[in-house]
Amino acid sequence: MRLVATRTMVRPSAAVAARRCFGAPALPAFDFQPPAYHGPSTEELVRIRGKSVTPSYKAFTMYKKPVHVTTGRQQYLYDIEGKRYLDAFGGICTVGVGHCHPHLNEALKKQLDKVWHTAALYLNDKVHEFSEKLLSTLPKHLTRVYFVNSGSEANDMAMNMARLASRCTEVVAIRNAYHGMGGLSGGLTSHHAWRHELPSMSASIKHVMCPDPYRGVFGGYRDGVVVNHAATCDPKDAASLYAHELRDHIQFSSAGRLGAFYHEGIQGVGGTVQFADGYIKEAYAIAREAGAVCVADEVQTGFGRLGTHFWGFQDLGVNPDIVVMAKSIGNGFPLAAVVCTEEIAEQFAGKLHFNTYGGNPMASAVGIANLEVIEQEGLQANCHKVGNRILTGWRDLMKKHEIIGDVRGKGLMLGMELVKDRTTKQPAKEELMEVFESCKDMGLLLGKGGPGGNVFRVKPPMCWTEEDADFCIQVMDEAFSKL
């Protein structure tokens, strides 16, 4: 075994604080000291990443000088030198209740001392308790839970269930969607950067127009507000015009039937895109008329993140037949689920189904504790309050910085799109990267996405405070002022 270089770091001191950018906003006070770090140096990890792990990880190393994280607590991350950062991305919209939440930690530690794994061969209290608790958050027509390990796996399973229940293989998703990278879910994903040229990624899966009020050809209302004044149609007609394209697809590009219609509550990887008001309702009606099962992908929008509702589909005013969930369901622990109606479950029960790790005692213990924290700490309401504060601050920044073309989202699932020109909407990808780096230097770790790579994605732990929101706004203002 090759010995790797190690580095010992002391706890953060006044010397660390002194290295902050002069004049930069100060992070909110937080009473925690990370332990000293003893382990491989940043340089050694970069070497290993470049030589031994998945090559695509290189694309995910987002900063010129990579952030080497050693410790996380609540909404904060600490690097190898003990510098504290405000986490605005939550491990890609995954850490919901906060890093290393003590209630989840304690639940997992207790389960570790009992039993790790049983599979479905024996009864265990945790998976059954978790099933009941999870179903209590959903509409009553959704009665069956299938536990798996990731969002991609969950979407693969949901597609198989929908095709069996509808007796039709034709599936439609929305352009600019991201539903995973599995054998089937990869075909649902509508971003060329994530797709390989494999038969399974295009077999009977098609994509219809994205009803994006900001960039879509028909514009439209978003939360009752017009955001694309260049659109040629009346905004109140936009949802129907986008939905008409779905109807056209069924009539001219299928055999007249659909097996499934897939959608996100708000498009995540695609750049925090909200749909034109009323579109999903109309799309459900059209899809169901063609025999489709409607599938809501709640991998990023679920568990109270949108603030107004626990689930994104509730905000859209629809009742899906299948709901897919992952990420915040386990606060970073490998856990995902597919929930469906009794009728769909019966269709899927014709053959044996088994998942080795799905719903194991450890994952279920974490899932139960996670739901308890969301309820006990009022995190859904907190998302609404803190998210509105950020949106208000961002709208003020729009008046000051011409490069900000659009701000959008709900709760703590927010997006800010940068453009070189507000009329042409040419993506300002290079400028975003400058602001991205500057914010990191000042202690704010943002996410980014969108097909043009020009959208800031803010999807932090749901325990963010109003002080955190103010810090985020101030740091971004400072970074924009440096352009």
C-alpha cells in the first residue's frame, strides 16, 4: 500500500480569521470549533482524484483551488485550515436538516449498535415505522412505498411501474429535465452533457417543450408575474400553448397513447426553472386522456424545501400516481423511495421484486429522525421565511447589477440567472465563474447549473437563518461589484 502525505491542522485561530478578504461581510456567529485535521494533504487528494477515481469528477472540482472539506455542522462547512463557509448548495440539494444534525447522528448510532442489515427476509421495526411515517406526509391515494438507494434508481423503477400499469412503453418528459443517470432515467434526462449514446437512453422516451416563462417561446406567468415581456403571446394563454405541444406529440409522434408523463416540481439541474402557471395541470389532463401514469420527481423539491407545501406537486395543484424521492429524504445518507397507488402496486406485484439495501435498518432510522426534525424544528416554514428574504434581496440586487437577468424559485430552492444582455439573454458563464470564485473566497459556497452554465443555484440546508440570508446577499453584492 502506498503511503500518502499527511497534514496536521490546528483549530482555527485569529490568524485564520485575519486572512479573510479585507472589507468582506462577516459570517454570522456560530459556536463550534472543528477538530484538528490529520490526513492527506489537498495536493495528495487532487493527485488521487486525477489518477484513480471517476474521470468525470474533474468536472465537479468547481474551484481553481479546490475546497478541501473536513467537517460540517448545520449550515456550515469547514476546510482543512479550519476556515468556515456558509453552505448554499447542501451537497447538491441533499443536506436538508443540516450537516451532522445531532438527532440524526444519535438515531444512526443507536441503530449501529443493534443491527445493520436484514433484507426483506425478516421483520424489523424501522422500515415499517418509516413507511407509515412517510406515507402520512402524502395524499391518501398514495399507499405503497418501495425503498431504494438513489434518485436514479428510483426513477428507473418508477418508469418500469408506469409502463406495466399503463400497458404502454411510450414515456414523455420535459426538455431541460434531469431525472438521473440510470439505464432508464438517463433517457429521461434532457441535457446532452449527461447523456451517452446508448439505446436505452432513447428507447420510447421523448421530450416536449419546456414551459419556461423566462426563456420559453410563449413566456407566461410565474407566480402570477410576467417575467418575459418579449413573448409574442398573451401570458394567460402561455400554459395552454405549451401544453398543446404535448397534445401534438401524442397525435403525431406516438401511437396515440402514453405510458408515463414525468416532471419535476421545479427543474433543478436545469437552472431552477419554474413552469408557467397552470401548465402541469393541463399536461396531466392531456397525458391521462392518453392513458399515461403521471410521475412527480420530488428528488430536489420534496420535504418542505419549497416552503409553501411539503411536496412540489402540491404547489402545482396536481395529484400524481407515482412520487419519486431521494436526496433530502436521508439528509445525505444513501436512501430513496418510490411511492405509488394501490392499483399500480398490484400491477407490479405480478413478479418478485427485491432490493438488497433498500430500506435497511440504518437508512430507515435516519429517515425517521429526518422527518422528526423537519416537523419539530418547523423547517418548511423556515424555508418560506428565509427564501422570501433572499428573493427580496436578490430583486434589489437586480436593480443594481445589470448582469442579473432573472431571479426565481420558491422557499430554499432558488436560482439567479446571469446574462450579458437582458434583451438577448446571452448567458454570462464567464462572469458567473468570477463571482463564484469571489464568493468562495468570502466564505459562501454557491451551486451553479442551467444549460448555459450561467445560473446560480441556492439550495442550502433548510436550517439557514435570516442572518445567513443577509450574508449571502451581501457577499454576492460585493462579488458583483468587483466585476
